[in-house]
Amino acid sequence: MSNINDEHKIQLIVTGGTIDSFYDTDQCTTVCHDETAIPDFLAKFANITADEYELFEACMKDSREISNEDIQEVSNAIINSKSSRHIVTHGTFTLFESARTLMAMLPDNHGQVIVFTGAMWPLVGFSPNDAGFNLGSAFVAARLATPGVYIAFNGKLYLPTDQEGLH
Amino acid sequence: MSNINDEHKIQLIVTGGTIDSFYDTDQCTTVCHDETAIPDFLAKFANITADEYELFEACMKDSREISNEDIQEVSNAIINSKSSRHIVTHGTFTLFESARTLMAMLPDNHGQVIVFTGAMWPLVGFSPNDAGFNLGSAFVAARLATPGVYIAFNGKLYLPTDQEGLH
Amino acid sequence: MSNINDEHKIQLIVTGGTIDSFYDTDQCTTVCHDETAIPDFLAKFANITADEYELFEACMKDSREISNEDIQEVSNAIINSKSSRHIVTHGTFTLFESARTLMAMLPDNHGQVIVFTGAMWPLVGFSPNDAGFNLGSAFVAARLATPGVYIAFNGKLYLPTDQEGLH
Amino acid sequence: MSNINDEHKIQLIVTGGTIDSFYDTDQCTTVCHDETAIPDFLAKFANITADEYELFEACMKDSREISNEDIQEVSNAIINSKSSRHIVTHGTFTLFESARTLMAMLPDNHGQVIVFTGAMWPLVGFSPNDAGFNLGSAFVAARLATPGVYIAFNGKLYLPTDQEGLH
């Protein structure tokens, strides 16, 4: 195989959000899984096994409950990772805000490729959904983009300063 | 918005394949839609409306039935397009072969970014599936890659010479 | 064919509810379709075409907003129908209550078979769901039960007085 | 709760078929699960737990491979069951034929309610599908029908002699 696909593993940092939620029939809304459902999807449907990426579960939260401490944890995970390419799955309400917070926490010249993504419909249990679409776009963005913090959403790549939010 | 997302429209060329199929209960297998189901998905789930990309339906075929004439049509569509960024949806059986055929048809220094993609499970009616994941990855690959012919699959980007096939 | 399936058409009365809803990404909850999605499902997946049943759309409401006037409309539709077998799709919050309200509105010896049903997950866009399961059970209940008012749910048939609610 | 729902457990006999299959991406067709997926669906989506019914897995086969020995096993399971109400999930190709074979194997006046069902689309992984619809209808048919052998399909109840097949 060619060396287009960076030999370094991607680090996948999950924080929760709709992308990693199920429909709770009592609350009539989407609620984060206790444990991320993304690795199971990647293994079964994209043939991406656990040994191909570094998984870090920062938290499993609705993005409206994400705190600076949570983003600090994401930042630490990135700094401590052997990988220089990172995907952060996150709720859509504060996706751009968290990206800006992270950007401010990281040292200048961090040299990392960091791609946030999320979804309006969960990855599992909803058909069709945008979760797979956005997640797939984040994987390729993490491989191809130059160092920086990005948001992969709806087939496009945004900068943290591009938008206030998605809702 | 930043200019990360190339201002030029992407050209989406569909040729059929499992990604654009439904489950036929008589034949007990997946069969291509008469008309591509991808634009409807893009509009409803990725907020990508028809005016954002150029659509060209080369054919709607199982990839084992794709002929050189079909790939010639894909090649012509690329040459005649105003866009320099192209996605080709295609069946998985001959995905790499068609990418090689196209590469041989194109002039040297064509300067185009061409991203083939496909799926093992159809985009609609199958839950979960890899079709959205691969399609999303193709959109970002089409935006970020340097000129060349690629295959976006399973969150990676391949060269046409990388593999014989996917089955 | 045998005459097991009552020759009279079933009347399908829709009132909304989760069974006939979609996931609204702005409100992060299920919201009733503007128009019932049930006939399209029946035609495409159960081969039950529009000429096989009488459709009456009483309203498209979350069951917590169903009024006595809405149930009165259901009652009138039943009385005015040529069919003696009726399915009422309804939200789950007040499913049993509405069944009791209807029972009180109907004349004694009404001679009608009336089967309420609903779901915790919508019929379309959620996979898997209980909506198809409950709807299928309601069709057979409407065909086989003796006159009376019933709730078909979770593979069982209940009487309106059996439960307070489902949430 | 009222005694509408027969106090005796239902016996669920699975034999395979499309209803209990997944889409095999290598063969591009549906293939029976190694182990039935129905109990998991019933528990999670219809709140029907394993202690509520007797499960018997006769085989997991495409109905075109069902032998008289398989139906004999179904017959034995029915005779040996404490339940007098039985659901048999089965492929659609030979659904009516197997029902006739079973009917011929059972003693006269067997006093059992036996409801065959199946589906054109599998219960899991396909959205929408008819599998839940037909399975739900079989549960209510098993509870309400008088002794006999039936096929619950597309919201109707058929006799084994009604049709040759469904394909």
C-alpha cells in the first residue's frame, strides 16, 4: 500500500454529543451512551480495528454540559499522545466554542492536526443519519490537513472562528 | 466563513454500485436505484443542496458491469466540468480497476482531484452502513487532496495501484 | 384465499404520537409528521395499499396535547365508517386514557372492534423500532378480536382499564 | 391486568429465514445469523423478556434448505411444549409449504395455535423493514386465534392452503 495514509495512528478522543447518543424513550430525546459506540461501528462497518487508533474517552456529555475542565482533558490527551493527528467527537451545540477553547489552551506551534466533528443524528439507531458521514470526513481530514484545529461537518472543513454554532 | 472550503463546486459523478442501491426482495440482493439516491441524502442529512455541486449520472450499474465506455463517459464528464474536484461513486468490485482505467484515459498533468468511493452497504435502507462514512470522507478528500486519482474507503485514502479489489 | 381476513376494510385512524413522528434536530426530540407516514410504510413494506383500508387523519399531535374534541372526532369517524374494525394510532403518554375516553363516548353495544396502538420509537428513521411491531399486531388484533376497545402494545392486547399509562 | 393475554407462555420456534438474517457483504445477499437475533429485539424494543416465552431454535436456514426433518423437529417441539400457543419464524420461499407439511405431521385435534411468520427484509440492519410488523402480528395472532395452523403476513392471517408461496 502507498504511504498516503500517514503511518502514525490517529488518536480518537470522544466527549459524547448527539453523534454518540441513543434515543431515550423516557426523556424523548437523545442521551449519550455510557460508553462510546464509535469503536464498535468503526470495527464492524469501516474495518478500522482498535489497534489502528488510540482511543481516549474524555467524557460522555451533551455539549451544553462540557466544561473547560473537559476541554483541558482533551488538550492534555493531545499533548500526551504519540499521535500528531486527532479526531475529537463532540456535541453540536458548542462544537465551535470548544474548538476555540482548545485552540487557546494549546501551545503555539503545537504541530498537531486536530479535527472536531459531531452530528445532528446519532451514529446508531437512526437511519439515515449524518453521523457516519461526518465521522468519515473527519478521518480523511485528520490524515490530509496541515497542522491546525478544524471542524469537519457536512462535508466541509471549518475553522473554529468560522461560526458561532450549529443550532 | 474561511476559504478552507474551495470555492469551486465539487462535481459528483455517480455510476451506481452498492452505495446507491436498495435491497431487492425478489432477487435477495442489492440492486442499483433507477436514479441516484445520493442527492436526496446530501440535502436532507448533510445540508448539501443541489446548487452546491455539479451532478453527473454516468450510469447506474453494478461495478461488475461497468465498461470502458462508462469510464470514458466519466473521463469526459471530468474534462468538460468547470470543477477541478470530483467525486465518483462506484461499486466496490472493480473500484480500483476503474480508477486505474480512468487514470490511463486522462491526459498527463490533468490537474484534477478525483476521488472514487463506494460502500459495502447501501446509503439508504441499511442501518448502520458504511456508505455515509465513505461518502463523507470523499467530500473532504476532494477538498483537501492534491491533484491525482484516489480511492476514499474505510477512512483512508488509497491510490489506484494500491489494491486489486475490495472483495 | 380463505375468509379468515374479514372482508370488510379496516379503518385506520391516525392521531399522531411518536409512532408517526420524526426526530427534529432543532428540538432534539420527536415531532409528529405534518402528514401521516403510515400509509407509505404499509404500501412499501407490508403490501397494504390505500384501497385496502379507510384512512382518517383525526389530528397529528403529541398525545399530551390530545383533547376530548380530538377523541370526539375519532368517535365520530368510527360511527360514520362503513367498517366495523378500526385501528387508532396514538401517542403513548395518554394512550390508555384516550381509549377510556373513547369507550365512554361510544354507545353501548357499538359492535365495533377498536384497537389503539402506538410506539416508543417512530416508524421511520429509527432502527430498530417498536412501531412496526405494534402496528402489525394492531392489524391482526383488529381482524381477530371480538367487539370492544383494546390497546395493542408489546405483542399483547390490553383493555383500556388495564393501565394508567406507558411512561 | 386483564386476562386477555393468555396466561400460558408463547413458544417461539425459530428456523431462520430472511427475518432472522443479516446482509452478507461478501455474498451480497442476506444470510441467517448463527444465532437468532429475535430475542434481543424482543427484549430491547418490545419489552418481552426471555422468561415470558419458551424459545426453541430448530435450525437457522434459508427456507429453500428446510427439510422434512427440520419440520419434524418443529412438530416435536410443539408436541413437547407446555405451551399451546406457538410462533414459528421461517423463510418466505417455502413458508406456506412448511405450514402444510407441519399440519400433516400434527395429530388431528392437536388443539394448538400455531402461527408461522417471516419477512422480506431482516429484523435488524434494514430500515424500514417488514420483519417487526410481521413478528408483532404473529404475537397477537398466537394470543387470539383459535387452534389451527396459520401464516401471519402483511397484517393478515392466512391458512396454509391459501397460497403456494410468497415469491
